[in-house]
Amino acid sequence: MPSFTLVPHKLSTRISDPIVAPLAAAGVTPNMISVLGFAGNVLAGSLAAGGHFLAAGIIMLIASGLDLLDGALARKTDSVTKFGGVFDSVLDRLSEAAVLAGLLFHYTQIGGHTQQILLIYAAVVGSILVSYVRARAEADGLVLREGLFTRAERVLVLGIALIVSNGAVPVALWVLAVLANLTAVQRVFVVWQKLRAEGSAP
């Protein structure tokens, strides 16, 4: 099954090089970029908790956009490390959870939004499973890049919904809850296909 994503997960070097070159010259490291992106998402989550959805969405998109730069900076400075990859992945999961936690707090405080609370839970579960299936597959030596609705798509949908209006957020939560979990199922199916091709699947 060919790899297909709705949103590009890497910047072209023609775009990234002019951005990361001055960062590299200034001594900025990829891990610094990862931490800055995480801090921005924590701020976005705090704003969402207070009901400031517009500001939360803008900051979330900017902070999450930094995720396109840390890898590019690592490649530019020839500082790609296994720890850097793990560190970035962990902060990516925490960044997404921070914004959803802010929304969870907001809906809990105003009350009467049981559906949104359940959707946030489902979205978190789906997000974890999408990443876990890939990590588990790669631990067994499989390359797994397939996935229709991965982090980039989830960030874009939620960020835009926060910016558009409060009423758009529940719709985005439905999209996240359904498509994230379907993507986890898709990845399990892809793993089964690859193992069957290798003669390892039952």
C-alpha cells in the first residue's frame, strides 16, 4: 500500500534551508526547537482552557509548525541522533495532549458538554494508537510511514477549528476521534499486509 498523507510532513530543502541556516549559525539545536514547540503548545492549551480559542489556535499552529524545522535543522547541521528522534516524538505526543487537555478542562468547567469530553478522550486514544502501532511495527523491523490522518493532519484540523469559531471545535473533535482511530486500524492492516508478504503473518 503506497504511503499517502494529506499534509506534507517535511519541508522542501529549498524552503527549510533559508530558515534553518541562520538558526544553525546562531547555535540553536534541534532539541531547542522541539522544546520551544512544546512550550508553545502548552501555552495554547492554557489559552484553550480559558476559552480563548482564537489565540490558542494561532499559537498551536505556529508552535506545531516548528516540528517541521527541528528535523531540517538536524539534517542541516549533521546532528541527527536516535535520542533526538525519541525526544522529538515524546514532545510531539505531549504537545498534542496539552491542547486537548486544555479543551477538556474548558468543557469540564462550563458543564453540559459530555459529548465533547468523550470525543477528546477518543481523540487522545486514537493519537496514542497511531503512534504506538508505528513504533511497535518499527521495533520489529518494519518501515511504516503509511497513515491517512497522522499528527500533521490532526494539528491542522484542530488549529483551524480553534481559529474559525467555538462551534467548529466540536466538529473537529469528531473528525479527530473518528479518523485518528481509523488511521490506527489502517496501520494495523498495513502491518498485517507487510508481514503476510514476508510470510510472517498468520
